[in-house]
Amino acid sequence: MKKHLPILVSAFLAFWVAGSWRVPSDKTGTFPANAFGRLPVVSNGRTQPLDSLARNALLQLREKQTANTEPWKSFYQGPKILSASQWLMEMFFDPSTADSRPVFRIDHPDLKGLLELPLEADPDKQTDGKSFSWSQVRDKLKELQDEARRAQSVDQSARTSFDSAVLKLWTGVGLYMKLQNTVQPQDAKNWDRDLQNLVALAPAGREAAKAQQAGQPFDAQVLEQLIQHLQRASAMNELDTPLVVAPLSATPDSKDAAKWSRTGETLFEVARGAPLPASLRSYAALGAAFRSNGTAGFSSILTAHFEELNSRFPAEVKKAAKEQKFNTLEPFYKSLVLYVLAGICVLIYMVNPDRFRLLRDTAQSVTLLALLVHSAGLIYRMTLEGRPPVTNLYSSAIFIGWGACILGLLLERIWRNGIGLSVSSVTGFLTLIIAHHLSLTGDTMEMMRAVLDTNFWLATHVVVVTLGYSSTFVAGFLAILYVIRGAFTTSLTPEIGKSLSKMVYGIVCFAALFSFVGTVLGGIWADQSWGRFWGWDAKENGALMIVLWNAVFLHARWGGLMRERGLMAIALGGNIVTAWSWFGVNMLGIGLHSYGFMSAAFTWLMAFIVSQMVLIGLALLPPRLWRSQTA
């Protein structure tokens, strides 16, 4: 039975992963949130399902993809969780209820003081001390706006944690208002009736406006009512809401298929005499059914709306459905869990290899499953975007972890001592954690900037240089294992030390090749895009530093300038150089590759660099101070 443990564990985990492949069916007698979440919308320059719009919004607001309506209640009372799509339905159709949902996460005590919010959990005030509702925040919007303007005037590198918290909340406020005004004004009581009034009023209102301009008698009451409608539409437009209104005349083969519009823009067109689009009528009817708790009517309207969209925009509808399935599968989250399980198994194995050898085989099978799920997520994401695997910082973290996992498994294939598995599981876990935190800033499938809008160079330069990042990190992680085992344990035998040294050398050879080729390809791309091969841009300098640092390692080894521990110190320095090139230069706020200063990321980057410098110091200690005296 024991010898089949790896297979049984992997099979169980594979069933767990496969169990979320299908989007759950909506329960009879409830509002079909999953079907609603499948509807396409144009936001952030791309077509996506409402499910993605809702998930990304909640990640920015409360760092989770669900809404806990009563987080102040104890665990034993059972939390009441709304899915992202359920929450978005309330935002669209029942703003007063949505305003009571505690979806704003506020941790900074000074910001809570500014907004006069409870600092600790207080069930009587319906808060757990960190989750607050719009109704609790909006009374202090003026104070928040003033602080946000002040914080925006401060240089990014000089902003305090309070400034960052204020700006984060102010961005969340803008996002919240944007969503609540996507399909109807947030103050609308009966949007279906308001639309009918606008359609009926528009002809007479236009005539009254013409008569006023011509200096002739006009119906002032009709004109005033029309102006009120247009003022609401203008307020919606100013919020830059997502595009939910499908074109009237587009067919599946029409070039106008991508020209979706905002509700506010459409209202102006209706006032000018254009017919009311079917999408707007459907959303208004859905709102009326939702507020009257008519689940059957809501479902029938939603089905008709979906079929109408599918008949004219099959590509958009199909893409939205695929992305919703991707969201439900959550391949990168499941990979993260699998990497953790594999890491636990290999850690126990390394404590006593003779006794727990079966756990090494279990860790290997779980790591292979994690890599399979990770790869499936990468390929699925590439299919959705129509892009190579690396397009932004988020996807680079996903890809670096994937590459590191493969390299670790290759090392394990050769040495079979658990070290390669520890590389795969730990780097896979850490990079996916980084990716998760990067996803909190918004849509990770963002539209490419014009200069980057080329699949050829994204598939060559970006992929190759990212593989250089990945392999350099793997070499650095192996060096971390070497130093920690040597300095703090007696497990670094001469045999294991030589194995680690050979691993690092092989990986650095790989890293030097890919970082050099990737840097040259980047220069060729820059020459085509900007008219110069090299411009000493911060990112270009970072890539060159990686190439030179790997060259330093190779020359030190080939020339006999360093032995094992000195080479490990150089490999640890590679972690610093690569982390700076990957993240640091993007936060300088200068150059053509700048993504903006991120104080939280900068803090973690500095902490990582300090940790590597400490390890370098340990590597350079006299051998007698290490516990593994034979190293």
C-alpha cells in the first residue's frame, strides 16, 4: 500500500483540480449569478466577462475575489459569502444594498481616524476593524479627497504608508463609483421607467432646444426634463465606466463589432434620436426583475439577452465564457497549493532521507502535477490574450516560477536527492505569491502599449530574457541551500556540497546564455522601435548587469579564482542583481521601462537584498564557524 502512496496522493489532488473545471450551474430559484458573470463587457481596452470585472474590482478593494457580508461574525456563526458576480449584480441593480457590504479594506489606523471608523472589531458597528462599507466611508469623502490631493503632490519615493493607504482607498472609491454607474445612475430608483421617459421625451425635447436657440417659444418643462437626463448621463461619462452597450448595427462580420459604448454615451445618442439599444433595454429589465426579486423573470431576460449577443458577437461571447472558466479553475492558485504540499513532503524527506524516502517520490509526483496545472494555466492564459506568456510583471512572475520548476525537476532527474524538488516547490510557491500580490493592482490581462504590441518580440526577447531571470534565480536558490545547510546544520557533506556546486555551475551556464541572447534580442527590438540599439536605459543596464554577473561567476570558476563557497557567494549576488533588474529598475520612475514606484514592493525588495547580503556574509565566514566542518 505504501509504495502506491505517490500515485494515490497525486490522483486525489488531480481530482481536486479537475473538480473546478466546469463553471457551477446556478441553483434553481436563485438569481443566476454564474450566467450573469458570463456576459461580455469591454473594460481596460479588452473584452472580458463581467465575472472578471467583478473579481478584479474586489481584489483591488478587499484583496479577495469574494465579498464577506458579515466579517465581524465569529467563524462558528458561519460567514455569508457573496461571489464576485453576485456582488456585481447588487452593484448594478441594487446600489442601496451594495452600499452596506463591507468591501473596503482599510488597515492604516491614521486613515481610520481620518474617516472616524472603529480601530478594532465592533459587531455593534458592523465591522471587524478592517472591512468597511461605502455607507461608512462616504460621509468623509471630502476629507479623503483633500488628503488624496495632498498625497498625490508628494514625490512617489517620499510617500509615507499613510499617503499610500489614502491613495489606495481613493482609487478604490473611484472604482466603486465607476461600477455603480456602469448600467444605470447610482441614484436611479426605477431605471426601466426612466429610459422609457427619455425615449418618449427626446423628440419634444429636441424641438424645444431648437426653438430656444431660434428665439421662439418653447416648452421649458420638457427641455428641463431632457437636460436632467443628460446631466445624469454626463456624470456617468465622467467616471469612465466599462462599455456594456453592444452596437446596434453590428453583425458577426462587421468591422463595428468592437465599437461598444458606455451607458452615458448611449443616452446622449438616444437623446439625439438614435434607437434605444437592446443591451440597455435588457439591463434595465434585469434591474427591475432583480429589485422585485423575480428570479424567473430575471433568468428569462438574461437568457434572451445572452442569445441576442451570441447571435451578433459570437467571438466576444465565446471569449468571455472561456475567461470565466479560467477564473473558476484558478490554475495558479491550485498550483501554489500543490507546490506547498510538495515542499512539505520534500522538507520532511530531507530531515531523514532513509526513513522518509517515499515522501521524495510523493513530492516528485505532486510537483509534476503542479507543473502540469501551472503549464495549463499559462497556455490557457496565452490563448485568452492571444499573446506569448510574458506581457507584464504579473505574467513574468508566473513564467519565472514555471521555468524554475522545470529546471528543478531536471536537477532532480540527475541527482535524485530532493534538492531539485525543493527548488521547484519553493520557487514555484514564491513566484506565485509575488504574482498574487501583483494582481491586486488590477486587470492582469491588460491591453499592450503600442511599442510592445508585437507577438514576435514578446515571444523571443521577452521570453528568452525571462528564462535568464528564472535560471539565475534557481542558481541563487541553490546557493541559499548550500549556505544554510553548511552554516546551520551538519547535513552539508562533501558529496552534497559538490552536487550543489555542479548544479549551480550548470544553471549559471544556462542563465548566461539566455540572458546574453535575450539582451541582444532586446537591443534589436529597441533599434526597430526607437531607432537605437542601446541607450543605457535603466532596464537595459539591469539586463547587462545579469549578463556580466553570470560572466563573473564563470570566469571565477574557470580561472580557479574561487572555490565552492566563494562561487556560492557570487551566485547569491546574482539574486540581488536579478531582483533589481526584474523589479527595482521598474520602480525608479525613469526610463522607457518604468512601471511606477511601488512602496510595498520596494520595501520587500530591500528586505530581500539585505537577506542575500547576510547570506553572502555567512558564505564568507571562516570554515571553522560553520556547523558542517567538512564543507
